Amino acid sequence: MKVYNTLTRQKEELVPITPGEIKMYACGPTVYNFIHIGNARPICVFDVLRRYLEYRGYKVTFVQNFTDIDDKLIKKANEEGVTVAEVAARYIKEYQTDAEGLGVRPATVHPKATENVDEIIRIVKELEDKGYAYAVNGDVYFRTRKDEGYGKLSHQPLEDLESGARIDVSDQKEDPLDFVLWKAAKPGEPAWQSPWGMGRPGWHIECTAMIQKYLGETIDIHCGGQDLIFPHHENEIAQAECCTGHDYVHYWMHNGYINVDNRKMSKSLGNFFTTREVAEKFGYEPIKFMMLQAHYRSPINYSLEVIEQCKAALARLHTCRNNLDFALKSAADAPAEGDDALTAALEGRRKQFIAAMDDDLNTADGIAALFDLARDINTALAAPRGKGYLTAAAALFDELTGVLGLLYNRGGQSIDAEIEALIEQRQAARAAKNWAEADRIRDELKARGVVLEDTPQGVKWSIQK
């Protein structure tokens, strides 16, 4: 597999530190509000990366943090008259609801910043002892210019970074580009005892501390949104490598932005949407599909037209899979004419899918392979097929959708015994040529949302939405 490494700006063969194992970290949400659709993209994309690596046989240890102490949480808590911990706990639960709705699996570990303050203090103290950090009035800053490699991820010289970055202005910093590792406590804020007095962690240091604690000093893959390259990930590299003297991350992977109606998403423009808001109108799965139908490094555009197209595309996949289930109910054990060739052709679709995903997680082409498979299956189902082919086709379909994390809500449709009895009564009426009774039962079922389709293989039903 090849992945695009932001650090080197080229695709590279993925070679794990430990053969057969991948250590992977993704920056998680700051839990002061519901996640927006921009947040949902890395959550969906890098869940698929993890799934695909496991599909290819790797043992993946995946860590995704929760930032549960931050200026935004403190502001929210003050506005609501509650504690920061209460705000964090509430929105961690809301995140979990959205992640489950999106079919995203929990990480191996979901550490919180507040649970790792001792580790954060240890790293900051070590940086201070090595001369990379300095304390002023209870704050601790990183000496950016002392790190000769600073800027290697964003590929810009220090002068450009300093002039173009949104940098915290402080008269007590030695250099404008220096960034905070530890913040002195302000009245009413949560704080922890440290060598520099009561205070709390800076934002950048928490990820480095959690990576070192849960994954080690050097990891295989670090993921996140493109907006995190500078300053967050640049600062992570600096503090981590100056602390340990080792490489921090071998492969940096960043997803592209999401626009809304071809404009940058912004509250001021009135085009800011939470994942929950969109899901309440269209469901979670179309959001997931939208995140995967373009290459993860490309920008994508959210609009009503796009989400409706995603719903329609998913409907085709659901229909194909339901058609397989229906055909299996009445399929003969013996293979039909042409089944052997159709079964052999399935492997070609699997190889097509793997080739796409091996090329820098190209989910767009992976989905194209899935739709090619669906087209093959729909064509094959024009004639009766044996159980062997149908079972193999269903298994491959489930295999590929499982890697992509799609059709996770399929689970089969259910009808109660009363409706099932009505379908049987209608069949009996048709057999007796009592067409009026058959039509009456059909209309009654339709009123209940059960739509019938008479096929040569029998009666096929679906729930009308």
C-alpha cells in the first residue's frame, strides 16, 4: 500500500515500524459542542483507513483523543453555569452518538487530556531541562527557533510562518513564534499543580503526551484535517522530537476541506451545519457516503443536491444486496448455466477494489469497484442462479461494504406475523383467481407501507419510505 505523506509531499510505500502492526493516531474533537460536518470527514475517512489496514492483515492500535480542557470549554461552562467536566462529558456522549450513527468504530483508546496531565507535565519539564522551553510567570513556552527542523511539515521557512500564522501575542514571549506548553491558572479555571505553579496544559502538548503514553515515542501514522498541519502538527513534531531525539511520526496523512454550496463553511455566512442537523434530515449514512465518494485529500462540496445524490447511490447498493437475499431464498443448490464464470469474475472485482485502496486510500475508486460489482450482480440476477454464486457474491459485497463501513444499518427488513399472513392470503387468492381479494390485500399492505412486487421467483416486498 502507498500513502501520501505530507512530510515528504509524495506517495510512499507503507512500511510499518513493527512488521504486521500499525500504530496510528488521529486528532479527536474538542468537546464543547456538537461536531460539524467538517469534523465528520476525518472521523469517517480515518476509520476506513483503519478498517482497510485490518482487512489487509495488520494489527492496528488506533488512538483518538478528546480535548476536554480548552478555552472553548471554559467559555461554554461559564456561559451555562456548569463545570468544564460537565460540558466535556455531555459532548463526548453526543460525539459517540454521531460516531455510532456514522458507522464509525470506537478507537482502541479514547484518552482525555485531563487524564494525562502528569504525562504532559513530565514532557514539558524535560523540554525545559534541555533548554527547549522556558517559564515566565507560570506560563511555559517552547523555543521554536532552537528547533532546527521547525517548519518541515508545512514546508515553509520560519519567516513565512511567523508572518502568515495566527500567533498568540504575548509580551513575555522571547519570540513571537514561540508557543505555549503550559498555561498559568486564571481565577475560576480548572488547574493542576505543576513545577511552575497551578495551571493547565496548552493544546499542542496533549497529543504528544498521549501518543508517547499509549503508542510510544515513534508511531507509524498520524492523521488529521488539513487545517491542523500548521500550527498544531508542526508544533507536535517540534516538542516531541526535541524531547526524545527520535522521529515522531513516519507518515502524516491529512484530509481536505469541506465547502458548503461551494463556499467555505462559516457561522458568519450562515452555512454552518452540525452532523446531527444533517443526519436528522437525511440520515447518517448519506453523510458517510459523501465523505468517501471523493478522494480524502480532495476538497468536497456539501449541498442538498450532493446529499440527495448520495442517498440515491446508497439506495442502489441496498437494493442490490436485498435482491441477493431474495434470490437466495428460492435458489437451487445446483449451479445454473454461467454460474462458474460469474463466480470466477468476482475475484476481479476484489482485486480492482484492493488496487484502488492500495493507492493512497482511494475510496472514490474503491466505491466505483463496488458499483461495478453491483452492476455485475444485477445483470446476473436477470436469470435464476445457484446458491453457490449467490452466496459468493453476497460475501464479496459484504466484504467490500464492510471495509468502507457502508450499509451498516442494513440488518434486513422485518414484517410481523400479521403482515406475513396477509401476503400468504393474497397468494392464496391469486391461486384461486380471486383477483378482487388479491388487489384488496395488496392495497391494505400498501397502506401500511409494505410494497409488493410479483416476480418469476415469487413475491418480493419492501418497506416504502
